Amino acid sequence: MSVFQLLMLGASAFFAFKIYEHIQTLQEPDLRDDDFPNSEPRSADAFSVFSPEALVLKADEAYEEEDFQRALALLNEANEKDPNNSDILFKIAYILQKVSDNEEALKYYKEALELDRDNEFIHNSMASIYRVNGEFTSAKMHLQTSLELDGKNPVTYYNFGNLLVEMQHNEEAISMYEKAIEINPEFSEAKVELEKLQSE
């Protein structure tokens, strides 16, 4: 399992929890033409009966089916209806990152972060993009923040270790890999990277 897949696994768990929250209160509106007696006849495109929550659930289903374009379309519609929802913005960014549109993904991550400064997944995801872009200082800042928010996520320590290797700070990287393994003794990727450094 790659680093990115591990990050996605953590984010997927976050999605699952949010989906559960949405299901608890999900109700579809019962809309009929006679509710709007003075209005013009409406086409399907002119008015969507789906709530933002329902659109997000449909987007999650599309994502599971790897229909990323449909998932994005549904999330964009949800974002139109609920423009200040950090979860929706995060999911848009997450899928954009999945399809390698990192520049656009970063824009949505920043919007989500403005609304939810304490979301470790946003910080972790932004760090991933900054690392790919070679912006190591920004990546390190977001990983540090992610650890401050949750010091028990082994994936964050692993990602931090990888960043430090690229920055040629191998001693610090070793401690990050060791911490990841301490939290998750079955973390094989962290063990491999640790062995590489210790054998040098």
C-alpha cells in the first residue's frame, strides 16, 4: 500500500463517519408543482429536489464506483447549495487530488481550511501536495499542525518521515518512522523505510 493510499484510507474513514452523521438526519423534501402556484413549469435541470446531504451521499456512491467525474459534478452541485461546508469542499479537493489536478485541489483545500482549521485530514492532504510541489517548508508546517491535532495517527508520522528524508534530515526521519511503528506495529511501509535508513 502506497503512502497516498494510506492517506486516502484515513480520509475514507473520515468520510464514512460523516456519511453516518448525514444519514441520521437525511430527509428528502416533498415538492409538488402545486406548492408553487404562480411559478412557470420547471424542468429537471432548473430545480433539483436533492438536499446537499443527499447529493454528498450520491457523490460518495459515485466515488466508490470510481466515477470521479460524476462524484465531482454532484459535489459541485452540493457546494452551490451549501457553499460554506468544509466537508463538501474537502471532498471536492480530495477527488481533484485523486485525478492529479493538484493546483485546483489546493484551492479547495484552502477554502475548507478557512472553515475548519482543526481538520487534520485537510492539513495532511495539503502537506502531500506541497511535498509533491517541492514546497517542503509548507508541507512540514501542515504536518506539524496535523500532529498537534492528532498525535496518534501513524500515517502522519510516516508522511513526515518521508518528507524529512527528502529534506535529507535522516535522523529526524528515523524517529518519525519509529513513532509510526510504535503506534501501528503492523505498519510494513514504515518498517521498510526505517530499515533503509538504518542500513546506510
